[in-house]
Amino acid sequence: MPTELPAPTADAQAASHELCSHIAARIETGGGWIPFIDFMEMALHLPGLGYYAGGSHKFGTGEAGGDFVTAPELTPLFGQALATQVAEVFAVTATPILLEVGAGSGRLAADLLPALDALGAPPDHYLILELSGELRARQRELIRQHAPALADRVEWIDDLPQKFSGCIVANELLDAIPTHAVAWRPASAGGPMERGVSFDGARFAWAERPATGVLREAMERLATESAIEAPFVGELGLPAAAWVAEWGQRLERGVLLLLDYGLPHKELYHAGRNGGTLRCHYRHNSHDDPFWWPGLSDITSHIDFTAIAEAGFDAGLDVLGYTSQATFLINCGIGELLAARQLSNDPSMIRAAGAASVLLSPNEMGELFKVIALGKGIETAKPLRGFARGDRTHAL
């Protein structure tokens, strides 16, 4: 268990204990075991107690608290560069409607709205799909502060629209969608196994059972495609792929922009990553124990971008581009945006340059994070701006 993490407050510990009692009851009902995906779903989303359903401050820099920093929290340059790609989608589709799924603190929306306005492409409607009432309140207030002239164009929705045209943005959404934890074992040890959670009355622990149904089929197929040699422990993000496939039915014309950390599956399931990519985030510390005070840490895993591309393609979407975050932002003009600050003697120039370095550096977010564009009804003579140079679709 993590030993160097800041101790949770008494109130936070009490909330975690209550969440644990719900999870323990689910395990008892399940005959002493539940799949890890169910544990992750409860730990993150159980109403009133899960990580995203509670009231703790999750996003922000070390000085501002929170558990982790997303790209929009670092600098407005991220949203301003992304706005150039969104504006291009608006022009191609002739439908200036933006849907952000999982808007976090609201920082990206607060930056995108004025940036799009400055480009002469303000959205007619800015939809936000956010299930957390606490986060909705924060988003509403931040947008009102930083984009007051466009705040009345923002609308919060409870579900994905049945039909949609325009641009969809999801920044660091897929990594937090609950995932299956799996283990490829030798045939003599059970073969494909689903990792789950047991409870001994005092603590949660990993426990495995043979994978069945769709999960087993996916594990067997992936083992062949990626030459996985048992024993190998990792994750399989079937729900994230299913979420993308859902857009094949709902998207009429437009582009889905997904920004997250991950890899093509031949890299994700490489022998060097045996053990998986499951990570937890608490007070700007990363640890690998999801059973440490459940509900107080974010739980994430890397995205298999090959699976995301295949799910979209099989559902009728076109793969319009895939590249690193650094390449995408450079193509979208983040360098020119930074230079403009320098020319104007903006006093925040030094801080902005440091933040841009984090976004672009291959040792920071620049290479770890990727961007993929999936679309329908998009007919252009050239690639979308964010993928004009350095497209890696061939590597998927």
C-alpha cells in the first residue's frame, strides 16, 4: 500500500469507509467476488460517495489543490490552439455546435468560448455533458467569470444526444471510463482470466476468475493480434471502445476529437508493459493501489487507440487523423499564440512558456498524450489542420 501519500482528513476517511461498505455489500451479493470494472465504477461514480460524485476539489495545480492537472488547467494556450481545429470543423460542417463530454472544472470551456469568438466562429450552442452536479456548478461559475458574453450559449445535458452534428471534444475522458482488469495466464493456470476484487472483512484484494463471453473472446483475439505471451497482466477497455462506437449511430455529420494518454495496442501490450497501466491520482501523487481509501483517488488506465479507431471505423466513422498532442498543438498554432504573447509584452509570458513546454515536451505531456479524430460526412481536400503534419494513423 502507498506509504508516502498525504493522510486524508477525518471527513474524507469517513466518506471512504461508507463507500467501502457499499462495495463490500456488492461483493457479498456477488458471492465473494466482483469484476474490477464494477469496483472501479463504484469507486468513481457511486452517487454521493464516488470520486467524481463527491465534493472534493479534483482539478488544479499544486498550489490550488486538487489531485491532478489537465492540459487546460496549465494554460489558456491549450484551449486557444484547440479552438483553431474546432473552428475548422464548424466551417466544414456549417454547424457551429460544440459538445464537450466531461468538462472537468470548466476551464476548457472557459478558454474555448472566447477563443472561438476571437476567430469569428463562436458556437451557436455549447453543450456540456456532465453528470456531477458539483462539477456542473463549478463549470457554470468559471464560464460566467471568463466568458460572460457567451455564457448564455452554454447548456448542460444529461445524456448523449440521439442525433448530433457539429464538433465533439472529450479531453481526458476515455482514461477514466471503467475498464476490465485482465490477466493472460498459461493454459495450465486457467488461460484468459478476469481480475476482480474480494473482501476478507477488513480489506479488498485482487482475485481472478476465468474470463467468459465477450471479454474472453476479446482477450483471445488481442493475444493473437499483439502476440501477447502469458503470463501478462493488463487492462482491456471495452466500455471506452463501446462509447466511441455509439457515435456511429448518433453522429450525422461532424468530428469527434478525443485527447487522452495511450498507445496503439502493439505498444500497449508490449512485454515491457506487463503489469498494466492502472494508475491512481491523489493530491498530485501517482500510486498503483486502487484499494487505498477508495473514492479519494482518481483511477485511470491508458487508452488502446487501435481499439478506439477500430470501434469507430466498424461503427461507420472515418479515422481522420491520429497524432501526438505535441504535433497536434503545433499544427494548430500554439507556437504562434505564444509568440504573440511575447510581442505584446504579456506579463504572463514566462509562465505561459513553461506551461507550453509541459504540453509539448516528449518527456511530459507532448508524447504521452495522443489526439484522434473520428468523423462522418467530412469531405475536405486536405487533412484537418491538427493532423496536417506528423499524422500517425498508419501506426494504429
